Amino acid sequence: MSFTIEVNGIARSVDVDGDTPLLWVLRDVLGMTGTKFGCGMALCGACTVHLDGAAIRSCITTIDSIGASKVTTIEEVGATPAGAKIQRAWLEHQVPQCGYCQSGQIMSAAALLSDKSDPTDADIDDAMSGNICRCGTYVRIREAIKLAAGPHEKER
Ligand code: FES
Ligand code: FES
């Protein structure tokens, strides 16, 4: 079947089965490989993208469920105010180690900051608990989110 979805502000038409996960469409059909495959079962967060600004797991989101909702991926999240702040803070704290989980981490953090400009520790725990990092970058992730939400960034 043919589906047209909006990805990073551009309408993209794809010819796939309706139960094809969005992750497969992004990576294999559209060639956008910044979004990663980890578990394929909504357990690791590596595949996180935004659907109308909310963080979702693209490995379990079927293409026929997207409709007119807007998809944002790691390739364009830096164009959003929250995404730009998160990416600057990630660089400043040199968060990534191997990097594999990091696009998903950034997408979850950007959705959090867009929703809550001054997140509490509990908010951060809640938003980030589904994103697993085998390299254990959790401390730097927390510091980077706090930097992105801090007064220095608010003045930009
Ligand atoms: S690949 Fe989607 S949550 Fe792990
Ligand atoms: S940086 Fe290696 S898995 Fe997170």
C-alpha cells in the first residue's frame, strides 16, 4: 500500500505494508539511519522519534497508525528550540560513549524539555527511564539535561 507521512517537515510517500514499523520505513525505505534499531520490542529506546512532539518508539509504531501526525527524527530535531539546546548541552558534556543509544536519548530529552522547560529530577527519571545505555552515560545525560534547562540556555 502507499502511505504519505510527514517526516521532518517533508511529505514522503512510501509503498509498504500497513503493519511495517516506522523504524523500518525511516531506515530502509527513506535511508535515514540516524534512528537506531536496538531491541525491536519497545524496551531500549534506541529507536525513539517524535510524533507530534511526543517521544515514541518507532520500532512498534506501524506506518498505518501515523496518519497526519508529524514525525521528527534525530536528523532534524536540532531545528527545534528544545532539540538545539539539548544538542549543545550534549556536546558540552561530551555525553556519548559508543554513541549507539544517543539519538534515542537526545530525542527523549528534547521531548522532555519541550514539554517541561525546568524538569525536576523525577521528571528526568520519568522521561529517560525507557532509554537504555549499555555504556552507562546516565550521569552525563542528567547533567546535560540540567544544563539545557538552566539559566545560561534560557538567555539564548
Ligand atoms: S528498538 Fe525500539 S525500543 Fe528498542
Ligand atoms: S553510549 Fe554506548 S550504548 Fe549509550
